[in-house]
Amino acid sequence: MSKQNITIRLDPETVRQLDQMAQAMERDRSWLMSRAIERFVEDEAWQVGEIREAVRKVREGRGRFAPHEEVTAWLDSWGTDNELPPPQCK
């Protein structure tokens, strides 16, 4: 499979940091950008797949949820002396 060229616009500070990273890694800028985009696409594809699976379960009536208020209370308790146990999905 052949590779395609794509043009993107980045702010100068991002380009500067990218060049510093590429130099430190002894790679060229395009390799670093390609790797970053590949990782992003992999991560997002996984997340989209998980969301689709959850939506499918909900549509089939098999979805389980924890109430928003319970999740919020649990998260708010993190790092306190009265940390709550995680809420149970119903």
C-alpha cells in the first residue's frame, strides 16, 4: 500500500516542540507526526467500537447503568476521608 501526503497547519510553538522531539528521538518530523496520528486513530477506533457496543446493548434492552448522581457523589468523594465505594450498575 502506498503512502499519501497530507498537508496540515500547526501553530509555530507546536512545530517547534515537534522538531525538538524528532531531534531527541533521532527521527524526522513526518515519522513522528505519522506515529502520533496512527496512535490517535487506534485509540479513537477502540473507543468508537466500545460506544457502538454499549449503544447496541441499550437498544437490545441489555444496558446497565449507574445513576449519574451516584457516580458524581463517588467521584466527588475521591481523595477524602469518606471515600465512597463505586456505584453499582443497575
